[in-house]
Amino acid sequence: MSDSPVPMPAGIPQPMGYNQPPMGQPMVQPVAQPMGQPMGYNQPPQGQQPMGQPMGQQPMGYNQPPMGQPMGQPMGQPMGQPMGQPMPQQQPMSQQDPMNFLMMYQQLMIKQNKGVLEVIGGCDGNQTFEIKNGQGQDILVAKEESQGCIRFCCGPARPYEMQINLLDNRPLCRFTRPFRCSPPVSCCYLQELSGVDHAGRPLGHVQQQWGCFERSFHVTDGAGKHTYNVVCSGLCHPWTFQIQDPTTGQEVGRIEKKFSGLLKEALSDADNFGMTFPQNANPAMRALLLGVCMWIDYMYFENAEQKSGVQDQMSVGNMRVRF
């Protein structure tokens, strides 16, 4: 008698009810399904591309670079940088051109400092200006260089050299105001200002213009091109100087004297200014306009007599007529 199992008739349910194969057939694992892992967790069969993943692309985590980065390029390596070559280092601030520093700011505040002897004794010393950004943080310092006898004899009309430095004492630019006579002679010998940068390259030139009822200046760049006009209406807005496009006459920037408080305005001639640069101004023009702001302070707001009478007087050229 044979020991082979007797086959079960067809249609008769198997003894086990767990989807097992008939007796005598080998156990078959579902295709590509890992042993011990149930179906239904969106796992693709073994060796098959994951569902929803584009062909030829593996999921992250397989030492592949992000999308758009070539194969074999380490993460963080610039595009086109050869393997093993060190990344270029940024130039230190101390080695960068200081003139580009002005491109970081669209608005500045200029605050004039007065010493105790100047406030109490009325003796003019070399003026110092603190230049701040829009948040009131110091970024530059401007210092006048002139002789005591010149300051005593000429007062606000004195010639001077003005040096502007960064806070780390690196030079930024330097301005020269030559001697010009006081009114009424200055109607034909008008004020002017010129400047150079830290390397001695010319920034440009500013020339006062004679005119009735307004204060006007022409600003030219280092090549002699007429770039801006600085204009103030002496009757309506004696505290505001518009920076205008010379072709259209449109205001593109502004220099404006700020009120310093009743006590400070009464006892001292220290002034505060706000400045807005033109959007298209390059570093040289921004530096030159900064020098114009302090130059205007000497011409129109330096002494208490000018400050107290600035609202009740009219400017004819560089002469003043009181009402």
C-alpha cells in the first residue's frame, strides 16, 4: 500500500482557512514582499520603483544630491566648482572699498556736536558731526580741520577741511571749502565745495548759484557732468533743501534741518539734519551730497542770529533782507 497522500476532491474547502496552499505544495511568499511585512502600507515590490516617484529618481537619503545639483557634487559646493577645490572666501570688511559702505543706507541723520566751552563761551572750535543710520546708530564721524585765528576772524564763512571716517578710523572721504567773502561781496564770488575719496579720486564739485528768493547749488560729478541741483525756497521752506534732477526738476532726494528742541535751539547753534539720498546715486555722489549737508549748516544755520531770523528773512543771492 502506497504512502502517498490521497488528493482532496476539488471544491472541498481546505482544512486550514488562512490562504495557505494545498497540502504538498511549497509555501509561496508574495512576490517582492519582505518576510514578515504585511501588505497595505504602500510599499512597492522588491526591486520596483516606489509609487509616485519619477522613473530614474530615488528618494532622498541614498547619498544623492538635491534636485538640480549634478551627481557627485557635494552639498553646499557651488555649481561649477571642481571637486576638492576650496570655496572662495569673502573679502574681509577691512579690505573692501569703504565708499561702498554708503550704498547700504538710503537715509542718514547728521548730528552736530558742540563742546561745553563752545556752548557757554561762544567760541567756535573745530566742528564734529555724528552720522547715524535710520535707526540712530553711529556709522560715520566727520571732523573739521581749521585754524583758530581763521575761525575767529571768518566765523561761519571760514575755509576748512572736513574729514569723514568710519568708526574704525578708516578714512572715507575729505572735503575742501576754499575761502570766499561774506555778503555782499559773495554775490560775485560764490561759495563752492569739492571732495575726494580715501584714495584721492575726485568725488565732484558743488557751486553756489546766484538767484533771487532761493538758495541754489549745482552738483557735478568727478568728470564735470551736471548731476543734481540742490534748491531751497527761502520764503516757504527755509529748512528744506530739495535734491532735484537737473533735467526734469523732479525731487529725487532731500536735506532737511530737524528741530533740536527749544532749549537746545535757544542756547546752542548745534544742528541736526536728516538726509535722503537719490535712488540712483552712486557712492561718490552720496559722499558728495553728505558733504553738502554739513556745508549748508555752515552757510545758513551756524550762528544763533541766523537761526533765530531764518523764518523772517528772504535770501537774495547770498544776501539777507529782513522784514
